[in-house]
Amino acid sequence: MIHGLIFDMDGVLLDSEKIYFQCWKQSAKEFGFEMQDETIFAVRSCCSKYAEPYFKRLFGEDFCYYDVRERRRELVTQYIEKNGVQQKVGIFPLIRFCQEQNIQVAVATATSHELAEIRLQMAGLGGVFSKIIGGDDVTCGKPAPDIYQKAVSELGLEPKECAAVEDSPNGIISAFSAGCSVIMVPDMTPPETCFHPLLWGVASNLEKIIPLLLENKEL
């Protein structure tokens, strides 16, 4: 039985991946680099330990990763402060179902803890989740399993009792490696065939996760 549902934030709860996408491109361009779509797709939810060498392999040792990333963060913040950030479809029906079924809900995001709380509040999701684990709450972020291991522990559950909701390969690997069942809700890219064995299910939006949970429930 599933007793805990752990959500990635960007691209799963918030319609924010497209903002990051454009801001990565703009930031890189300001530093003299042309960043292709597939390059950005590869680093979704990826922590700096893995992202920095990836970028340097592509662009060379002159690529100033932390400067580009910091500028990208500034651009994202400016955009969201001006335009806000929207919820993804189906959050509240799923949250209500979890409440009715006594399924705990948490967030495990590459975004820092404090900023995650701010962004969720802005999107009308403040106080919804019992636990929020940010990228700065663990030593090694996604695709390492640490963040999901911590989320499971914070909920007082075992990995086999938890399902993770993800939209990116790095997140899928992280959750699967932690021993969670993984549900993909595609955002900017469809599920790649090579990741199908790692997935418990695929849902077109968050509300469509409910049938998967019902199938798993001991009625």
C-alpha cells in the first residue's frame, strides 16, 4: 500500500520548467554560449555535482557554470516576481484524495528549501504539504537518491510505502534508486523508452494518478 506521495516541484506541481528553460538559454547567451534544447532537458532537477562537469564537457573548461547558474536564478526570480507561477493541472483533486485515504504528501525538489516554500506559497500551495525537502537539505541532490531517502524518513515511512511523482529522468533515477515507486507526469518531454522499466505508471496530469493509487489500495 502507498502511504506517502512525494512530489517533485518544478514541472510537476508548478508550471515552471518552461521558465527555467528560457532563462538557461538567456543566461548562457549573456556569457557567450549557445545552449541547445537537449542540453537543458538533460539537467532538469540535476544538482551541481553532476551538472557542472556535464556543461564543461559540452562547452569546455571556460564555461563558468556557477556564474551562468546564478544569472539563470536571477532571471527566473525576476520573471516569477513579475508574472507569478501557475499550478499544474489536477493538484487539488489529488490532494483531497490523499487526505481522504490518509496518504501523506511531501515535496522533494532541487530548489532550495526556503525558495521552494516561497514559490509554493505564491502558487496557492502554501501549507499543503507536511514535509518539504529542498536541494540544500541533502549533501547530494538528484539523480542521487539522497533527497527521496530523506523525504521518506521525514514521513516516518519505508521506501516501499511511498510513490514519487516526477517529470524528468534525473528525478526518476533518484526516486527509483531510493526504493520508491515512480509515477511520471510528463511536462516538456515524454517518457523515454529506456526509463519505462523504472516507472510504476504514467499519468497525463496529477488527477490521473488517483486510479493508480486506487489499484494499489487494499479495499
